[in-house]
Amino acid sequence: MDAAEKAPSLLLPVIIGSFIVGAFIFAGIIVVANPQLLNFNKTTPTPTVAPIPTDTPMPLPTDTPVPPTNTPAPNPSNTPTPATVSYEDEITQQLINKTGIKINDIEVGFGDKLDQVSRGTVKDKNDISGAGWFAAKDSNGMWHVVYVGQGIPLCSDINTYPFPVSWISHCDDGTGNVVAR
């Protein structure tokens, strides 16, 4: 049998061998890039995302009455002014309350802010993705987060505020139907 007759019979083993060598090279590259794949005995918990309730009213701070004392009135020049809470701190605290993310783990992004409404993003620094939030200012000048999530907000949550349609173009009418605003 000459070389021309042997060539077709050797072609199939050469092709199969090439695929096997290529598979081992590919697997080696994957393991070098991801060494945690070799940890067979360790389990990684699957992250879960809890739904964020949007229909729970936000508790508002209340003034607790202070009983009168018999001490003389303070001198206005010596009285420190009460600390005001910044817009960012107010929104961040409300997002902590609504999402349950711990203060050391929360990452809040502040996007557009108009006179009465604002928007941004929120994320747990230990998670891969986050959510969007929308806030509105009440008549007392207090900001309230009215929606946090990745889906379509309820019309009843957002339509009472002047959110631009370019920010929220559609909403859920409460029956699962998505409607244009």
C-alpha cells in the first residue's frame, strides 16, 4: 500500500486527535482564567432577589412633644442650629428602609433632579445588578422614594407626581396592563 492509499485512512484519527488536543487547551485556558472552578467541595450560595414592596407607605418622621422645663430660655446666639439632612442622605436612608440593604453595602446613584422629582439607581455592593428609583418632594419639602425596582411602576404610585414622560413612559394600571402615560 503506497502513501496515497494510506492518507484517507489516517485523516479521521488526525482530525479526532486535533479536537481532543483543542478541548484540553480550551479547558486549561478556562481554568487558568477562573481558578475557583477547581474548588469542588465549596458551594457558592445562589443570590436571591427579594421583591421590593412599592405599596408600603413610607413612615414619616414625627415631632415628639417635649415637656416644658423650668430652665431659662437659651440665648439665641449660643444655640446651635439643628443639622439639616441633605437630599442625598434623605434618599439614601429611605432606600435603606425600602430595600433592606445595609448601610455599609448600599450604593446609591443620583441621576436627574428637578424641582419636585428625581431619579437614580440603587444597588447592594455584593450583588451584580441593582434597580432604579424615583422620588418626589412633598408640600413640606421632604423627599419620598415612591418607586424602587427593575420593572414597570404602578400608575397609582407615580401619576400623582410630575415625573417627565421621558423618565417613565409607561406604567401598570394595577391589573397587569401596561399603559402609556
